[in-house]
Amino acid sequence: MNTASLAPAGMARAQPEVSGMTGKETAGVAGVQIDHLSVRFGTRTVLDDLSLTIRRGELLTVLGRSGCGKTTLLRFIAGFIEADGLSGSLSVAGHDLTHVPPHRRNLGLLFQSYALFPHLSVFENVAFGLKARGVPAREIARRVADALKLVQLGDSGHVMPAQLSGGMQQRVALARALVIEPDVLLLDEPLSALDANLRASVRSELKALHERLPDLTIVCVTHDQDDALVLSDRTLLMRDGRIAQLGTPQELYDAPADAYVARYLGAANLLPPNIAFPVGDPRHDVRDKLACLRPESLRIAPLGDGSLHGTIESVEWYGSVLSVPVLLDAMPNEPVLVTMQRGHGMTPEKGMRVSLRYEADDVVLINP
């Protein structure tokens, strides 16, 4: 498969040298840089003094609940924001785009609705942006063919969109975004219209595509934690227009900054430190933190053979995984969740008195 011709403009050529900077730092300059971005609509502040560096070739997922500002951030990069209060700067691939109109930003866009032209074939849909730019017909044919091969639709150029499945239509829209050789690919909830099985399949295809185009910078907005955990080089979790935490998916999962991050990235048991740590452990007496324990870190043991004691509230079966809420004697009002592989360890039953075991290293102190 020929992917060289689909490398975004400027990626195949040598990057300009920046005095006093290493190659790695220079690559960072060629990504996306946002400084002190604030967006206000009337009295409502959507983004509040946000600064962010996205490295060249990085796949960044922007995660958060509805209304947190993640789509506004994407629209700012694309140049689509018109707000009462808008301040901040944007540079892409080392060029200041703060006041550049959207059609001159050389960005690939893939939104929740694929917006394919129903009266145009797959080839014509993918070629649309190139024709608008006045690219010669022979060059269009080559680049469209390469783009369709890249998304594994090499034989579908003659097909009409209505003849394709939802996942295939999504790949056509992706090819259309890539064929213009963008500096940055922007994805806004690209998988939300797909059912669960197809979503997992297309998610894997996006990850494979990123591996085939390692110099393409991708920003993907999503509300789905699985998208972030599977796709990301780094994940930006937003809350109320601010950055809640930025790091690798593993960093956010294993070392969340606070209770909001811990709960967003998966189930989390948040305990007072004096319950999670034994007397004599210096963390036992910490007052301004919470102890975070992931459900998979807990193991159910016979009563007395563990640090925490309680009663199994219920047993929920999810195929190979059991979800077991346990009401602790020391915390009777809020159950602690344990997840375990079916057939591993003792078999839990509702009402059973048990103890919970875990390693001290599995506990992370976080802000409330």
C-alpha cells in the first residue's frame, strides 16, 4: 500500500531548523499550539484560559461530559468559532492560524454525521475537496485511489453512499478528510453513530491508520472512555472549560489527579485513607486526600484473611467477569466494587461475609 502520497503536507519534507532546539522539540513546534484560549458566549464561559501543546504525529483524544468545552476546542482549531468573547492564539505546523479563515487552514475534518453527498459516487465524494482546490484530474485520480486504499475501500470508488454500511460510509468520510493531505486531522465523535460491535471494529481501524501515518497529528473529540483508552497517545480530560488532567491513558487511569478523573476513566472506589491504610502507615492519617482503589485490584478472600471486612451485597454476571459490590463494616453506606474473572478465586454469593485483599501499591492518594 502506498501511503507516502497521503502524508500530510509538510510531513514528508524536512522540518525547518529552530535555533537551540533538539529534533524532538522541533517536532513539537510542527504540531498544534494553543495559548491562553478563552471562549465566552454571553455570560457563559465555555473555555477558560486554556493552553495546550499537541505534538506532531500525536493522536490526542479530548474527553469530557457534554458542555465541558471539548467540541468548542475542536471548532476553534478548525476556525468555526464566533463568540462574544474570544481570545487566545493558535499555531499549526509552525504557522500562526489565529486569524486565518477555515478554508485556508488545511485541516481534515470528520464529524459525527459523515455528510456524504448522496448523489455522488464514493470516488466523487473523496475527490470533492481536491476539485475545489483546482488539483489536476490525473493527480486527483492518484490521490483518491491512494486514500481509498488506505481506508480499505480500494474497489469501491464507483459505489454510491446509500449502498454502503455505516462503517463503510465513515471510512469514505475519513478518506475525504485525508486526501487533501491535512496538517491536522480533526475528528468530532467519529464513532458515536455506530453500534457497539462496529464501533470497536472502526476504532481498531483508526488506530491502525494512525500507525500507518505516524506523522499525521490527530485530535479526536469523544465522550467515550474506551475511545480514549484504545486510541490515544495522550488524553485530555476536560471539566467546565478547563483541563482536568492531561497525560497518557495509563497515567489518567493509574494516577488520576482527583476524584473526577478517577471516576471518569472507569469504576473507582474512593475510601478515606484511615480505612484503606493500616495504623502505622504514614498515609493512614492523611486528612485532605482520598484513597483510590480500582475494582480489579481487590480480591475477595475468606473472612479474616484480608484488610477490609464486609458483606457481599449482590453478584452481577457479565460473561467472563463478575461485578461484586461489598458493603464494608467500616463503610456501611456505600458499597465497594470488586471485579473478578469468573472461575478465579473463591465463588462469591450474595450475603456472604468476606474480607478484601489488595496490595498497598495499588492504592493511590488523590485530591477529592
